Amino acid sequence: MKKRIGFDLWRDEHGGSLFELGVMLPTFALMLLGAVDFGRAYYSAIAVAGAAHAAAAYGSQNPTDTTGIKNAALDDAPYGSTLTVSTPTYGCECADGSSYSASCSTTPSSCPSSLNVVYRVNVTVKGTYTTLFPWPGVPSSLTFTSTASMRSAGS
């Protein structure tokens, strides 16, 4: 019986694994790139939150040193981060948190006389993240914002 060579090539399974690898390898590479990009974005968001917290912690000890508060946020950021720190604000509030005054020149009037007045420092930090790859439906640049407030002993 004579074999028909042309039709046997269609039924032959040699090279099937190579074809499957060729189809799946780009898919896995794309998934890996997406996971790396998502991880970098998540790390950037955590870095922005950490910088805001560091600035508020410094501000709780030095509430009037706005330049030092900004520098504390920038110093806490990882190397190469693009952070912007808005002007930190501080005010006074009742120790129980019931009333707040944006200026410490006047203490909150509704504080009971038995409560002390404490400083509260507010810091807002923004960081910009740029994706490695232009993903469909996702902006190529993301801005993360974090605000931190911290209290300290009053004046």
C-alpha cells in the first residue's frame, strides 16, 4: 500500500509542543510584564504613603519647621522618586479631638478647661508613576496622593 506523504504531515504530532510553546510564551511574557508593572505601581503608592507619614512624624516634633517637614518627606522617598510635598499645615486642637483651630494663635474655644491643647500637623505628598509599557485602558502616568496627620504635645 502506498503512503500519501502530504496527508501524513497534517496528522503527525511531531512539533506540536513547539507550536504550543510558541503560542504560550508571549502570553506568559505579557503576564510577567504586567505583574512587574503592577508591583512597581504598588511599591510607588506605598512609598508615597511612607513619605507622608515620615513628614508628619517629623512635623509632630517640629510643627513650625515647614522646610524640615518637606525635607523629611523627600528624604524618606526611595532613590529616583518624583515626589511633591504641598505646604504642610499645623494647627491646634483639643486633646480629645473634639475641636480644631487652623491657627495656634487662638486656641479652640470649645475645649473644656480640663483638656490640654495639642498641635496637629497635616502633610500631603503626591508621587507620579509611569508605566513600563502602554497598557490598553490604563493611563501611562498615575498620580498617587497620601495625606498624613499627626499630633504632638501643645505649646
